[in-house]
Amino acid sequence: MRAVILAGGKGKRLTPYTTIFPKPLMPIDDIPIIEIIVKQLRHYGITDITIAVGHLGELIMAFLGNGEKYKVKISYSKENEPLGTAGPLSLIKGLDETFMVLNGDLLTTLDYLKLIKYHKLNSPLVTVGTYNREYKIELGVLKVTENGEIKNYIEKPINKYQVSMGIYIFEPAVLKYISKDKKMDFPELIKTLISNKEKVISYPCKDFWLDIGMPQDYEAAIKEFKKNKNLFIKEV
């Protein structure tokens, strides 16, 4: 299976680090996050990798090269203008079989083969890797009527959400919904598919996962990586 790693974003939430450094090259301990991802893909037998680059993409290309040192084949697709998260797929040629798409800034212990097997078993157009995330509001939350009457008071509630992991399995037919050279993000794409009665399913992940886009999550990822390095690093 071919994998597309999205590595073109500016990583504004990690400023100032990403002003001169692309987010996929941010180190987890002493290893760039995108290198960890490439090694994980290779471990699961995914050796045909295309990296969609944009902001400071030359640094990523110089670091990873053609993938030979990782025993994979790496090609690159460069966007001249920001195309969002889904838009870059319109520039990549040869996506004519089932393929994987994943963000270049995530740390996970997900078994990619289980995800692929789940997708093939259920035969959707798209499978979205999802994760159960809890968010605690550090304030007292009031339930108030229109006339100002307080009906409830909840101290520091915890809300639970199923969030996208930034890992997807796509069938080639999804590309007809993505216009070339037009900006499009995955939420818009998924909503378009749903409105067109296409089958889109969730793969609930129970493994470790973190998107390193926020400073606190980046720090948490480093801490978890140091504690369980053998779970993340798949040597080639």
C-alpha cells in the first residue's frame, strides 16, 4: 500500500520553533517526528511513501532524501500555494489503488496493518482513524435560561469527544471530490462525502496517540516517547 504523509503546514501553533523549522522535523527526544513515522511505516511493510511538502519543504527533502537509508522509496509532491490538508492529494499522481494518508506530526503506537484490515473488511470509501479525547474545562460551567435563571452549576466538567487522528485509508474514488489546485481541508471533504451518501467509517484506536501541534501535547509526546521508546521506534 502507498502512504502519503502530509508535511506542508506552517505549524503556527508551535511558533517560534516552526518559523525556521518545519513541524515534521521537530525532534521527539532526539529523533524528528517524521523519521519515526517513516520507520513505523517500513516496519508494517509500507515502503512506497509520498511526502506532500510546502512550508520549508526543502529541509524535509534534504533530511529524508529518497528514503534509501530507511529502506523505503520516498517521492515528493510540492504545493506552490497552501492547499489545506486534503487539497494536496489532487497534485499526487498514481493514487489508483487503496492508499493511506497521515499527518506528518503525530506520535502513535497504532498498528497500521490492523487499520488496513479493518478498512478492507468494511469496504468504505474512507476510513478515519479516531481517538477518544477528554477535555477538562478549568472553570465552573453554568446552565442558564434566557431570563438569567441558573438551572445547574458544573464544576470543571470533563467532555469526551471522538477526534480524528489525522490517519486515513482512502479508496481512489475519493479523488473526484477534490478539485486540483483548490484549497480543501479534511472536514470539508468528509462532510462532502457524507452529503453524497458515500460510506465513511471510523476506526476507533485504543493505542497511544498524540498530535504534537500544541506545545503542551508536544511536551507530553516527548515524555511518553522517552518512557516507552521501544513502542515507537521500529528499526529498519
